[in-house]
Amino acid sequence: EGNMTPTEIWLRLSGVKGLRNHQQVKAAVQLQRFTSVKEKELCEAGLQSEQRQAFLHFDRQLVAQTEAWLEHPHHHLITCDDSRYPERLRNVTNFPAMLYVDGDPNILATSQIAVVGSRDCSPYGRNWATHFAEALALSGITITSGLALGIDGIAHRAALATNGKTLAVLGNGLRSIYPQRHASLARDIIAGGGAVISEFSLPVRPHASNFPHRNRIISGLSLGVLVIEAAIKSGSLLTAKLALEQNRDVYAVPGAIGNPGSEGTHWLIQQGALL
């Protein structure tokens, strides 16, 4: 306890359950005014007894690891009260309180189209993903995706091939890249002036339950979502549904008729997704 940097205050608040985003911002602003943060100050900031305990007993090692990670010039922690936090994402109901960014944080505010789709894509899907991602990137649109195998990786690479900008949102902490096979792609994205981002703290592993959270960021950052070859029960279709809830445009490329990997895109088209 005692003197805490703004980063430490935000990190400790991230470990407090039951705080809504606006309460977290309010508490962070208030706690940064105090010279030291102890039980009394937490009480004044509106934290309940269990929340105060969670704040005070937050893993100090994780605070130290995060502050060490942030010493790297490409590493940033963008909290939702930061002017660099993307306005479009802030308008999503359950927006993330903070984003870990490896790369250029200015890319967050650029106009983005998400390109998502099947991990097991056909040559047809690969061609159209490449075509659309290249065309969009050439027109100055940032290509946003989830760094997954299949369509995601193809979209990121197509943007890079045209010297365009691309942004990858992960479902794990930035201490490691998942999938491991895309570690060099992640480095290329950052080197190309883009960024790899996550809302999860650095050591978080890629659990299945993280990906729906990751998907709401992909759609929340974007003006629209382009879905290429998505199966009915797929993360891509979930991203599209989230996008529709967030009042984003959804575009679907129909797959070859009878291709089971395209049932989700056909369903989207029936729902009136644009082509």
C-alpha cells in the first residue's frame, strides 16, 4: 500500500469484482488524488468491504511484472479515461476498462473493418478474404481481426502485403502470442505500424471463455464486420451477432453452396447482412 502509481491503482481495481466501468473510472480518478491508498481512502472511493480487500491484496508480483513490461517503448496500458481510448469502443455497453497495447496506440482511433471467418477456410474463402482485406487496406481502412488461424491470419497478412495497417485482438494476455504459430505475424503487425491488443492481464492463458470477450472488442472497434466462411457454431458468427447488437454493419461473403463451413454466412445473409 502507500504511494501507488496510476497504473498500480488501475491494475488493482481490475481485480475488484462488481465494479461497473463508470464506477471503476470514478474510483481510479479519486484514488489518484490521495497521497497514499489504504482502507479509509478505498472507503471514500465507494468500495465495499470485500472489494477493499481484493484491492489491497492484489498480486504485487503482477503489478511489478506489468510495470516492467510497460517500460518497453512499444508497450502501453490505455485506460478508458485516456484520450487515446477509442471512442467507438467506449460506446459499447460492457466496454473493457483498459487495453494492453503492443505497438502503436494511435491505431485504435482509426477507421476499422473487422474481417473474421473460419479457421478451416477453403481456397475460395482465402481468395475473397485476401481480396477484400487488400482493397480495404489500400483505401486506408485498418483491418481488425483476432490473429486466429485461417481467415484472421489471411486478413492480417493481406493488409500487411499492401503496406496497410492491421490490428489484432487477443483472447489471452500479451506476455505470449496465441496461436504460437502466429508469433512472427504478430511481430510483423507491430513492425508495420499496427498493434496487438488485449484486455486481459499479461499472464492470462487463452481459455475458451475469453474469446467471446475478445470478439466484442473486435466488433466494438470496427465500423462493420465482414464474415467469410463461418460455420453456424463459430466465433465468427458470434462476432457478427455482437456487431449487430452494437449497431455495426455486418457483411457476409456467401460460401460455395453445400459447404458446411459456410452455413453461418448463409444464415447471416438470410438475416439481411449486406453483401
